[in-house]
Amino acid sequence: MRSLLRRSLPVEEPAGPLTGYKLAYPFLSADDRWAGFAGLSIGGQHVYGPLAEAACVWSRRHTPPKRTCSCGFYCFHALAPARAMACETRYRPTVLLEVAVTGNFIRYQDGLRYGRQRVRTVRVGRCRCGRPATVLVDSGSGLAGWRQLEPTCAGCGGWSAGLTFRALAERLGGTISVVSDCEPAPAGRPADASLCVPEPGAVEPRAGGPRGPARAGEPSLAVVAAEVALLQARLDELQRDLARLSGDDPSGAAR
Ligand SMILES: [Zn+2]
Ligand SMILES: [Zn+2]
């Protein structure tokens, strides 16, 4: 029966590594020098690096992925289901990894189970407040030798010491790109833009403030700057007039 089952599965030999998308909790080593990731369920107590090989947590007698076991790494074929999963409460502090799957794998309808992966890109999602995260701060949780990080926006991060995307990339060995997973809103959908910040460090419009993201028909930044310059010039003129009045008027000076 087992041999029949084995024969029923086709053997696939892709030309190159397969691409997958998965969630993982980000970690920073105790000495602040290295970063890594931990899985969501089985194997979640083990931090892995950019290049990682799975080990079976149930048995040392086989290497993942074994068909009759549940061991190995998991990933989705597409980005969308990984993003959808990231909305779940317990997965909010995760980051999204784009991985290259090498070695043996088992293909499922939505993704793969496999034994070896290389992280290509780290995509950082939103802060708990809904804005795109721009730094990763200590979450307060951790494993032996590793502090768990949490994606946060600059506003909510407050006084906490945070790792920038560049600092995280450096601690992953410098060959992995760390990017925001918040894509710019398409043209004609300004409402979505209120949740997006283009780059860390960029001036962010205050939520609920008088001036939200630029819409068609609103004055551009250049126009606003010109208005401010004009106002400043008028104030300077007024101050000169006041100074002249107080200085040139002898009756005023005598009183
Ligand atoms: Zn196993
Ligand atoms: Zn926030």
C-alpha cells in the first residue's frame, strides 16, 4: 500500500530554486551582532539564519521533508496568502520572508514543505497602529540568546532603541534586502495612501491633521513653501515699519 502511494506522487525536478513566501518572527542575538528568524509553530524554539536547513523535531532518523511526518519548513507559493495570514492576531509581530527553496520538497496546493531555504528578502509589514513599520524594536519576548523583535512605526516606537531596516540587513549578513511590505497606493486611491509612508525618515503627514496626503487639486509642497515665504516677507516688512515708527517718532520717544 505504501509503495503504491509513493508511486502515485509525480517526481518534479525544477530547473532552479523555487520561490516561496512565509511568515517568521524576527530575532536579534544577545550581543546585538546577528539577526535570525523563528518559525510559527513546530521549530519555533529554534532561531535560524538566512541560509537554513530544517531538522525533524520528532526523529533524528530522517531528514525533512519526510512524507509520513510533518517536519520541515513551510511556505506559500504566492505573496497574498502570506499577507492574509499576517493579519491574524498572533502573527502580527511577524515579518514576511521571500525564500528560495532548494533541495527536496513536497508540493501542496498552496505551498511547499521542504528541507532547505535561503532568505532572499525580508518584507516588514505594519505596526500595531496600522501604519507601515519603519523600525524593529525589542518585543519583550525572547529565546535563550535571542531577543524577539517587533515591527513598529517611529511614532509608536517612541524612546525604544530600534533597528532600522538597514541595520537588520547588516545583521543578516548584508546580502539580504529588507524592505517595507507596504506598497504605494495606486493612483486614484488616496485613502490608502494615508496608511503608507514612502521611506523611513520621510516627513509623515499627521493622521487626522488638517493636511492629509496630497490629493489632486490640493496645493503642492512648492506652493505651500512659496506661501510661507511670502508670509515671512510680510512679517519682516511689518517689523521694519514698527521699528521705524518707534525710532523715528520724536514725540513717541519723549513720552
Ligand atoms: Zn520528521
Ligand atoms: Zn505605530
